[in-house]
Amino acid sequence: MTSLFDENGRNIPCTVIEAGPCVVTQIKTKETDGYEAVQLSWGERKDKHTTKAMKGHFQKAKTSPKLKLAEFRDFQLNSEEELTLGQTLEVSSLFEEGDYVEAIGTSKGKGFQGVVRRHNFAGVGDATHGQHNRMRAPGSIGAASYPSRVFKGMKMAGRMGGDRVQVFNLRVLKIMPEENLIVVSGAIPGAKNSTVILEK
């Protein structure tokens, strides 16, 4: 993350995202696929790391193998032009300053975590009265002779992070078309250099 100053002198935390150039690798229609969507690809991949099926898929679009594919329904450009197979889309043709977007990505994996970190439990809090090592323990989970089991969904320790996260209402603060960079307010899910999907 970084920050920008707006016209009123406020310091706004923001994130810089490399958004493109993206290539149109498939245009789905109701006649052929049963629904309408556009498939975009991004990043470069070596031929030796691409399967034959995917090589043929990219050859149809007359482009080199790409690293990531994403599908978008209700896809629209800022202009009225029609999309064509193999067309390259720049960040300036998709977004404008002042737009609100949502970012979809995979959050950072935290590994196995206890209930205090994973579910914001308060812990025992009182170190006296013989607590010793029970400060961050979950405490009773409620099972006795009835119901003689633990209910599904009980908040317990376990793996945390690595989930699909969608962040809404990120304002586009700045667009740098020469480098295909877009600056959005706030934080986005995932680690540095991870892949996110931006939607209007």
C-alpha cells in the first residue's frame, strides 16, 4: 500500500494495481455457450509450461500463452465499440478516475490459529486464581449429556486465511495508462504480486 494527497490535503491510503494489458481470448454467446460472457487473459506464460489444449485456445485468439484467465458477465467498455477476439484492452478503456470498483482475490494464509486470533475471543483476561496457561483457551464448548456432541459451526481454533475475499466500494483515485497502473483507495485482499479481479 501507499498513500496520496487529494485536492483538500487529506492523506488517502491506497493500493497500486497493474491492470493489464488484457487480451480477449473468448467471447461466449447464448447460441454457443448458453450465456453471454467475455474471457480476458493477462500475463505471459512460456510455451513449455502450457498444455496443448490451452495452446490451441490461445491460437484461436491469435495471442501468445497467458498466465491467468478470468470470465466476466455483463462486460462493457467505456466506448461503444464491439469486442473482437484477440483485442487488447488497456486500463484507460475500462476504468475512469472517480469510478467505484470491487476487488476479488485470495486473502493471505495465516496457518493454524487459536480462537483469540481467528474469532476475536477475549481470553480469560484474569491472570490470577490459578489460571496458569489458560489465558487464550476457548473455554467451555457447551456439550454435556445433552446433546452429547459438539454442534457444527462451533467457533474453534483452525486454519485461517486463504479465502476468497471481495472488497466493495474502492474508489479509483488515479490511472496511469502508460504503465497500465490503477490506484484505488483502501486495501485489497492478498499478498504483494498476487492476482486480483477488478469489477465495476
